[in-house]
Amino acid sequence: MRLLIGRAISALATALIPTTLTLAVLRSTGSAEALGTVLACEMIPLLLLLPVGGVLADRFRPERVALVADLVRGLSQAAIGIELLMGAGRVLDLAVLSAVAGVAIAFGMPAVPRLVVAVVPGPERLRVNARIGVATSASSVLAPALSGGVVLVAGPGWAALLTAALFACSALTLGGVRTAKQPARPRATFAKDLAEGWREVRTRPWFLKSVLGHGVWHFMAGLFLTLGPLTAVTRLGGEASWVLIVQCGTVGLVTGVFVVPRLPIRRPLVAVQVAAALYLLPLVALAVTANVVLIAAAYFVAMFGLGLLSPLWETVVAEEIPEGALGRVRAFDQLISFASRPFGLAVAAPLAGFVGMTGLLLAGAAAVAVANLAAIIGLPASTRPPEEPRPAADSPGELRR
């Protein structure tokens, strides 16, 4: 219960940051360039240091890493809030504090899967991962309204302080989770630990192919989230059309994470990749400029697939990867995901201008389907659901799905 509450609070605090920071920078400077600089200063250290975070997650007890990461993020948000309340809000200060938060995210994220594995027994992990998914999805819906409301009523400084308080609560909650002391490991250099983590990835072709397919998914999501609102405003009746599409996707996502523990899924890896391939539907619907109802329905199905994918993937990877290497392996997974979507957001408009939006979206639909369905090839014919306990005689490096 402490784990679920802590993750829910942390997810809400994380979701508050983009809206708060965006409104703060625009109020202070009115400059889109300044906003881009501040947001990039969080993303760059996150991408650069995720492998380091993976190594630390495997060396130390995960609850301690999560505690320190959330405390640092809370302190950075408190500093932002104090500066904004003092009427400063200098771009340089906000950029530096955002970079500090990016470092903390890079160190904290790989520790979370290890914390779930250390606390939750195997048969319960799918259900717990689904509940965490519901909390995260709900936070993504509630946070913009909550942050925007606080900014309108009291100002962005108080919204940042609220975020800091939530991170403090999350740190105290997750830090209170107790895991077993890790067995002593042979002393190794950082480079050797990193190389061993990559070896765990390289020796599991199913994992590498799946992660690369998910990277294509994230890239195409970046394209869709850039070209979708543009099409909605210019061709589908305005901003209300895009709001309808997004809300249908949110409902689909929440529905997916809610029902996944109740579905009789016999081959979870196959289900994961098919769910990712469903993102072709809104890409095709947007490419042919279908009516808004059809695009919204396609986006609902695609995000329902994401709702299935996330808890299943978390559970399968935790089952198949040795716990001592889970932080490093998941850091690689998270690195591909975090790098792909911003890249898609950045290049969507230039690519659409160069090759045309219809051709770009149709090619992207084909790519996301092929990249994810190709990962199914070569999987064993027999499989078992992730909630069943691992047989004691199995080798930990053997793929059993």
C-alpha cells in the first residue's frame, strides 16, 4: 500500500511540473524560445544520465534511491516556487533548477521497477502495475487542471510549492518501504557494470526488438501529437475537436490499465507488441483526414492498447530480467522511450513540410506496425501468463514466453 500511494503521489507531482513551468516561463518572459530552453535543460541531463541511474539502481537499495531522487526534485521545485514568489523567475535560474530535476529523474526512474520487484510477490505484480498505471493515467488528466487552477488563483510560485510538497510526501512514503538487504556484490567499475547491463539486453533478442519497436511507437506518438492539433484546428472544426480526441484517448488509456489484470492473456509479450501496433489506427485516420469522431475512436483504441501494454511490459520484464540487473536494463528501455518522443515532436512539422503530411503519417503507421509485430517473430510457441510464479528449475536468463 505504501508503494502504491507513494507512486501515485509522485506521478501527480511529476504531471504538475510541465503546466506549472510552462505558465511560469510564459508569464515571466512571454518567449517560446525561453520555454524551449528551460524544458530542454530538464530533458538533456535526463537522457545523458539514465545509464548512470541504472547502475546506481542496481548497486543500492531501491527505496533509498527513490527517496533521494524525490527529495532532490522536491527541493528544486521549492527553489523554483520561492524564486517565482520573489518576483524573479529568471530563465537561467529556472533552466538550472530544471536541469537538477532532470538529474534526479535519471537517477530515480530505474530504481522504481526494482522497488516493485523487491516489494511485490510475483503473482501480484500485474495487478499492482495496473493500479500504478491507473494512478499515473489519472494524474495526467487531473494535473493540468489542478496546476492551471492554482496558477490562476495564486500564481505559478504556489503551484511549484505544491509540487514540492507532493514530492516530499512521496519521498517519505517510498522511503518508508522496506526491502531486503542486497547480497554483497563483487566490486566492479562503473564501465564494467554498464557493460554487464548491456550484455543482459543483448542476450535477449526479444527484449531488444520490443524496445526498438516501442521507440518507433514513441516517435510516431510525437508526430501525432504535433500534427493532430494542427489538423484539428485547421480542418476539423477547431480546438474543441482536438480536446475531444485527447479525452477519448485518455478514457481508452484508463480503461486499458483497469481491465488488463482481468483479461485471460496467455502470451503477454505477443499482447504487448500487438497493443503497440494499434497506434497505426489514429495515424491512418489522421492521414486521410477522417471526421473527428473516427479519429477519436481510433485514438481510443490505440491508447487502450497502451493501457494494456504498460502493466504487461512492466510485469514481463520484471519476471524475465534478473533483479540485480533490472535497473540497468530498464534504464536502456527508458532511454529509448524518452529520446524518441521529443525527437518526433521536434521533426514532425519539418518532415510534414518536406514529404507531405499524408505520406508521412501513412509511412509512420506502416513503420509502427512492422517494427512492433516483427518482435513477435521467434517467440516460443508456448507461454504462460506473467502472474504465474517462475518455476524453480528455470534458468534466469532463459526466455519463457
